[in-house]
Amino acid sequence: MKGLTRDLLAIARGPFLVLTPAVLFPAMVASYRFSGELPLGLALLILLGGLAAHVAVNALNEYQDFTSDLDEHTARTPFSGGSGTLPEKPWRAGSALWLFLVSFALMIAIGVYLAWRTGPTLITLGVAGGLIILAYTRLINRLPLLCLVSPGTGFGLLMVNGTGLILTGHFPAGVQAVSWVVFFLVNALLLLNQLPDIDADRAVGRRHIPALLGVSASVRVYALLLLGAYGSVLVGWLLEVLPLSALCTWLTLPLAFQVLRQLWRSEGERAVMVPALGKNVMLVIISPLLLGLGLLFG
């Protein structure tokens, strides 16, 4: 049983699930600033639903990458190429599929309950999120622009704004500003994590931005996404929907410059890119946490 639990946690990409509470934290704080209350039970249910969605997309990705033979062409890194569990233990493929089905069903059940409490608008957000989960690996990865923006759409525009809707009954401007910060950051995370797998992904017909344009052009796109993330905080403050203290998110700018410098110097060498990918994971986790703290104490 311990071995199965360990394998399922690997298939779910357990360490990376921290992204969900990291992006929900500023969403909940922004909602609290708007409404003056934060029901703990409802907040925990939102977090559980978000984690279920995250586990579902990771488990389905692991299963489909294994069944498409992509794993046979992939040289894994700590941040890309999947967990490696199914190539090493192919008998766990059925467990991966069941993990997807159970987590996806849990996401739907929580979503239906929250929509019953909140209203039909949440159903639209939930359906959009479900479609992204189902289509991401087999379809969206073949459509460059859609692949670029889908991760941020799921975590930012849908999950963050959905949190605001559930907790306040509205789409508060502060929550919308947070959603754009998360949108750009999560898109940047997934974009960089695709860099080490360019050759393997091309071999199975994927056409995301790195596979289409290569490393140098992808790094330029990454820089634009970071500009969008930090710029969203500034615009939110200028529009007076975020407090001045939200600019503490900019404390991660030195880390962003480190990532960019390493990527520019990497010339596509995996050994040089991988440390930059690790720093980018830190950047994407820390930035929304700082934003949430800025909102909390602003």
C-alpha cells in the first residue's frame, strides 16, 4: 500500500501541487478585502476542488504521455518530462487512469455543490476548466497560442476569478487583477518547462511555442509573460484596485533577472537550463504569496 501511495503521489506530481494553494491565497485575501469575511469551510472546499483539478490534469497527462510512447523519447528533468513512474512501472497505468477519474469526479462534485450555492455563472467557468483538463495533452499541445495561454487561463482567469465569485458573489476588481498576475506567471511556468522536451515533443507532433520557435524565441516570449505579470500588479495599483503594498510582488524581480540571464546564456544546453527552471518554479510560487501578503497587510 505504501508503494502504491508513493507512486500515485508521484503521478500526481505531488511537489508541484503547492502551486494551487499559492495562487488561491491572494485570490482569497482579495475576496476578503472586498467582502470583509472569509468562511473557512468554503475556503477549504475551494482549495480541495482546486487540488482535485490539478491532480486530474497531472494524472491524465502522465497517462496519455505513457500511452502515446512520448515517455520513450523524453529525457526527464526534475521539472519536465513527467515523473517517470509509468515507464518504470507500466503496471501502474491503470492506477494513473483511476487517479484521474476519481480526482476529476471529485472536482465535478465540488463544482456542482459550489454552483448550487453561487449560481449558474460558476458552471460556465467549471465547464471551461474541465475542457482544458481533458484536451490539454492530446489537442491543446498541438495549437501553439492556445497551449501558451491555457495553463494561465485555468489557474488564473478561471480558478482565481471562480474563487472570487464563490466567496463574494461577484467578480471584484481586486480579484480580477490577481487573476491576470496568476495568468501570466503560470503561462511562464509551463512555457519554460517545455524547453527541455522540444525534440521529444516534436517527434509526437506537438506544436507548442518552444517546439515551433525554438529556445531563443521562447525565452523572449517568457520575458513578455513576466512583463505581463509584474505589469498587472502595477496596473492594479494605478487603477486603485490593489494597494501600494501589493508591489511587494516585485521583490522577486532579481530572481526573474537571474532566470532570464541563465536562459540567455544556456544556448539550449539542458544542463544550463535546468537550474533556471528550478528558479522559475520558485519565482512562480513566491510571487503570488507575496502578492497575497501585500493584500493582507495593505
